[in-house]
Amino acid sequence: MNISIEMLSLDDLTDLYLFEQKNRAYFEQMVPSRGEEYYLPEIFNSRNKTLLEEQARGESYFYLIKQDNAIIGRINLVDIDKKQKRGELGYRIGEVNTGKGIASMALQMLLQTISWEEINQVDAKTTTNNIPSQKVLEKNGFQKISSHKEFYYMNGEKIEFISYRKEVEK
């Protein structure tokens, strides 16, 4: 499968909005909703323009996962702390493209783009019900570091968070 990761740009916002709308129900099966307001076009655009400003300052990096120029997922490194040399990983793959190894490939690509001199620790958090995400992280060298006491209920199931970490060896 031929995929690429490309930094989010202003030109991508319309296609990104359509991707998020199309996959909303699927994403909300695994993670808490971003809320009704997020899906209002003017709010969506405003929030993403703010993210682009954050990206321009080097505080976060937002990538689109593409296949044949179409958005099939997102992968981000956010909340970059340059003093601590760490960042938080997040990703989501559209429903029709799950189970194809795309998240693992995109994560591998992202890890290759990181300047490990600037960032030497990447943290990630997933949920107990998201086994595929746990496998993606472990396949890419992330170590489980803790389970959280925080939880929420989704579809009658108690969901907890699990933290993972990948550190560069020096």
C-alpha cells in the first residue's frame, strides 16, 4: 500500500472537514466525541487555523495521511516541550482504511521525520477498548508505561486510558 504523510496546510481544510464528518460516528466508537460544535464549518476552520499557527511556531506538527492524494487519516505530534524534549502522539485512520497497517506505516514515517536531537521522547495515550491502537504503538517500539485511574463510560462499557512511551536511545 502506497501512503504518504504531509503536513497540514490551509489548502487541506475543506478535505479534512469532509474526512472528519464522514468518519465522525466511527471515531466516536473509540474515543470521546469532540463535541457538536467542532463539526460546525466555521468552528472547524477556526480551530484548525489555530492549529496551523501552533505548527508554524514549532509547538505541534499536524500531518495528513494520504493515499492517491486523498486523506485517509491523521497523525500528529502535539504539545511539544522543547526543554523536556518530548511530544504527544495522536492519530486516527478513516473507517474504510482500518486493519490495513496504515497506522503502523504512518507512525513509522512520522518517527523517521522527527529530529531526535530536538525530541527524544514521544508519549501516546489510547483506551483499553482500542486494541488495534495498542498493537500499532507496540509494533513501533512504544512501551506501556501506565494505566490511568481516569475513566469514562462509552456504550455502557467502562473505558480507561493506557499510556505508552517511546524514547530514543542515546
